[in-house]
Amino acid sequence: MSKVFSGIRPSGLLHLGNYLGAIKNWIALQAKHDCIFAIVDYHGITTPFEPDELRQNIREVALDYLAVGLDPKHATLIQQSHVPEHVELGWIFQSISPVSWFERVPTYKEKIAQHPEYVNLGLLAYPALMAADILIYKSTLVPVGEDQLPHIELTNDIAKRFNHMFGSPPPLPLPKGEGRVRVEFFPPVKALLTEGARIMSLKDPRKKMSKTGDEGIALSDTPDEVRRKIKTATTDSGREIKAGDDKPALTNLLTIYSEVSGTPIKKLETQYKGKGYAEFKADLAEAVVEFLEPIQKRRKELEKKRGYVEEILSSGAASARPLAQKTLLEVKKKMGLI
Ligand code: AMP
Ligand code: TRP
């Protein structure tokens, strides 16, 4: 049984990219492993936000988590700011890491280009808090999308640095002949990617699917919205319905089709040989609508249960906090803070 941690920023409704790129794995992991999944609200405030919208988005993401099948009986669901120990450990990590490690992170560069008016210190320190999210539970497995790999690498660099600076004391001498195993304080962390790995924007297949406008399909989009977005999705030149490096838009649409229907891409290519884009897109839209239907049905039921989301998040924090406090106490002792 591994310890698993992952999180999503509450920046809007979840979309198919989040689901196929990350959450699909969470659902598979929850029954077999020790999982904590978070709504990382402190990461959410590193880009521009409105308080009322943020409050609403935290709730939306929680509802989406539950609607797609995360089960509080199996996995612990938390709102990051309810476990403030993450931030304390994040500060410690910032204090032992060189600034240069953070300046070269690709998402930092992307974010400052996107919001030149809001280049805040939190944005730079973002990966230190993410490392704290993961390491405070000594998690070893992090199911995320491909874009998060540089953050996971940095998490391992920070863990190694901490271990090197303050890690376990030299092991006690053992009886002759027995090997010494040095147990590191923070374990190495591995990212777990899904097969679909990266879902691209419907408007520009060079960009990843995001929460904005018609670029992505939200898990709560109505059937008509789904049909319209797919109908107006960009395609490639030529007529063939085929995946390949020269067909980024169709590769993306075929990946989505295959993921939501469970039909391999090769089989879909054969099925649509000689057929037009219109027919392909109409069928794809129906496959997506069918896939989303049970999720949306469950979401509607959950929305009606007053106080349910709050209850799940508060019991999540109650089980996660003692674990976080334990690690933080050990860290503080090792560093001479206690
Ligand atoms: P975000 O919405 O950026 O907080 O991302 C939440 C999770 O979904 C992360 O693990 C991302 O890597 C993953 N993710 C976001 N967008 C995509 C996408 N278009 N394709 C695959 N995974 C994604
Ligand atoms: N950086 C992640 C994203 O943008 C969100 C995140 C914050 C996260 N802390 C994490 C993901 C810890 C995995 C583990 O999607």
C-alpha cells in the first residue's frame, strides 16, 4: 500500500483534461492505497481571483470530485488551507532551497507571461508548497498530468536537500556482517501519468485543454454545449480521420473518443475510414455526452444535500491534520526549532 497525494487548484469547473489526465488515476488508486486528494486553495491564490468566485470554485471542485467517483470512505478529501501545516513546511522548504531552482520552473515562466500584472512571490514559491503538500504525508505516488513533472522533480530535489541537511542521524553500529540501510527521512516521490496523459484544447491543439471558454469541455457542460464545442472544434488539413504527428487536432479528438468510449484509437480509425468529419464529430459528441451523463446525475443529487460538502471537507481535515502535525514536529526537532 503506497501513500498517494494529489491536488487541483480551485480555478473553475473541472474539465475532461483534468479527468483524463489525472483524476481517472485517482479513482483507480483510492481502493488500493492510502490516498489524500486536495483542493489546493493556497495555490489558487497565486493567480488573479475574486473572493466570491474562489469560494464558489472550491465548492464546485469538491462536488466534481465526489461526482466523478472519489469516495470519502476510501480517500481523504481535504481543502489545503484547512491543514495549515502544509504552509509551515512550505516555508521551511523555501528557506533551504536556492531561488534559482524556482526561477527555472516552466510553469512559473508561463504564469508570469500570462499575468504580467500579478507576478507575486507565491507564484515563485509555488513548488515549495506543492512539495510540502506531498512530503508532509511522506507520500510516494503522485497521480498528475504531464505538465506537473518539473514540479515533481523539484519535490525530489527539496526532499534530498532536507535529508542531506537534517536527515536521519548516522545509523547505530550493527552486529558484524549486517548491512546498514540508511532510511531517508523524506522518501523519493514518483509521478503517475495516465495513458491519455495530455488532452489538448479544442481550438488550438498545440495548447493543453484548459478551463477557458470553448477550449475545453467541462464535466458539467450540458449535452448541447458539448455538441456545439465538438462541432466547432479545430480539425487538421486533409480528410482522413487518423492520428499522427501531422494531425494534432485529430489525434486529440481520437484520444478523447477512445478514452470516453473505451475503444482503441486504431479501431476508431478503421471504423471512420472513408467517412467525413461531420459524422465523426457527431458520434464523438454523443460518446462524450453519454460518458458525462452519470457524472452529472450524481452531481445534481449531491448539490441537493445541504452541508454535505462542508462535512466531507471538515472530516477530511480532521483525519489529515494529525498526520501532518506529526511530520512537522519531526522536521522541527531535526532542525533545532524545538
Ligand atoms: P490544474 O487544472 O492546472 O490545476 O490541473 C489539475 C490536474 O489536471 C493536474 O494534475 C494537471 O496535470 C491535470 N491537467 C490539467 N489540464 C490537463 C490537460 N489538458 N491534459 C491532461 N491533464 C491535465
Ligand atoms: N500544481 C498542481 C496543478 O497545477 C496542483 C497541486 C498543488 C498538486 N499541490 C499538489 C498536485 C500536490 C499534486 C500534488 O495542477
